[in-house]
Amino acid sequence: MGSAAGVSAARALRRRVTSEDPHRDEDFELLDADRSSVVTTADGVPLAVREVGPENAPLTVVFAHGFCLRMGSFHFQRARLSDQWGAQVRMVFYDQRGHGQSGEAPPDTYTVEQLGQDLEAVLAVVAPRGPVVLVGHSMGGMTVLSHARQYPQRYPTRVVGAALIASAAEGVSRSPLGEILKNPALEAVRFAARYAPKTVHRSRGAARSVIGPILRAASYGDAEISPSVVAFSEKMMHDTPITTLVEFLHALEVHDEAAGLETLNKIPTLVACGDRDLLTPMEHSQEMARALAKSELVIVGGAGHLVQLERPDVIDDALVRLVERATPSKLVALTRRVRERVRSHG
């Protein structure tokens, strides 16, 4: 049933893709040219890291991407915000374990708790000093919550703001994804990944046929989507190793990082989502926003799960506001206004 529903939703998506393509000439590999480094986690997994902006910038913003994606899913944020923030902000992006250019790891380490520890490893190496704002999309938002729960002493002394985009504090079993997770094909692949890794490739097609259409259908809402953006996100999903896919699916189902909300309550937060998000329905975002005293809730009409790719302008503006709220010195806001004044007079 789940697979059939996914296929019909995917067909509907294909009809919505516009023939006009405003992003036909977009360079989606932009991040690959940025300053690169590798952070090795405590258990020896190499994480690929990219940076934009001066190393001595007054503020560092760290981005944690979502399930079956990689740091490139923040492409539009990287493109616009590096120009807008200039020398005042350093942006740090990294691929989560098992995703993108980061190393694969033992399947039993593919947990949301571990992702919170990986984020701490990245911060320790790349941003050991100075204020930090954390931005997480989907599973990346859960990573931020996991970090907040495990390292509450970092808030608000080091982490001064956080954004949870298309995310959830507790398991996604309440969403349509929960139904799909009960599919025996996925359990079979998960069993193989743990106990018979050499046989995983045999069941890979079955798992992809179950989850692929759902991820694609949930990615975008009703708006006309650029075919280039769709192709880019589908490539990220397709390139994700099958073990990563099935293990983290399970992790997302069982995770509970609601305790992290108590820590985030100390700092300004942004909670954002699309109102057509099937994977983390907007009720999750509304619940989190209610629990966060200093939150701004942004619900993007007509957008799906990949809201930061679908409506980057709305998310970018919200991140600018978050940084202005989170930076006590107002240094960033002041510099930005000066630069805009110069630009308007020039």
C-alpha cells in the first residue's frame, strides 16, 4: 500500500515540474570549491567539511543536513547568505556519517544520538571558540536537538541560536513515513546490512522501490519546481548508500530528542517547515515552537520537505533574522545595514 501511494504521489509530482527552469544554469557543486577539511569523529569516521567566510569571523553558523542528502542541500543558503553576511559570518557545512563524501560507519552507529556527538566533534575542531548558531534540516534538526540534550553546558555560552527546519523532536512514526517503515522489504535489508553485508546489494532494489517514490513525492509541495533542482535532490538521494538509508530510517522512527527542547529554550530559535511536508508534518514544527519561548515559527505555504531548496528566499530571510536575534552585539546586523546603504547609494 505504502509503495503504491508513493508511486501515485510521485506521478503527481512529475506533472507539477515546470518546463520553465530558472535554475538551468545553476552550479550545484558550488560547495565543492570551498575551503575543505576533514574532521575525524571519536570512533574514527572521517567527516567531510566545507567552509565559507573568514576563519576569524565574529560568528560561525554550522549547517547539519537531512536524511539521504548531503551538505549541498543548503546550496541556496550558501550562495545567498555568504554574499549577504560577508566577512561577519563564517558558514560551516559538513556531510553526516554515511552520507555524501563522509565515511561510512558501522550500521549500529547510525543513530540520532551519535549524530549529536558528531556535531560536537565538528564544533570542537572547526569552531573551538566564539559564538555559534546551529542550523539543522530534517534529520539535521534532530542532530541539533540531540546535541542540545547531550551538551546543555554549551548553551547559551557557545551556541547562541538554532534553526530547526522541517524537523521533529520525536519519532516520525506518526507521519506517512511511519506506515512505510513497516514494509517487510526494509526490515529484510536492515537485517542484511547488520548480519550479512555481502548480500545487501541483492535487496537494494527492493528497498529503493519502497522508499524512493515516497522521498521524491514528499520533497516538494504544489509549486512549480525547477527540473534542475528536482534532479539535484534526487541525485543526492540516489547516491546515498543503501545501509545508510535503512539504518537511519529506523533511527528516525525511534528517536526521541524532546529533552533537547529544554536546552534550546535558553536561546533564540527558528522553527520552519512547509505546510505540505509529508515526512515531518507541520504539526511537529508547531509543537516545537510552542515549547520554545524565543522561537519564530515560519510555515511556508505550498512547500514540501525540502523547503530550503524549494523556497530558499523565505528560509534565507528567516536565517538572517535569527542571526540578528542571536547576536547580542548586533555587530552582524549593523554591518549588513551599512553594506546595504553603501549598495543603495552606489
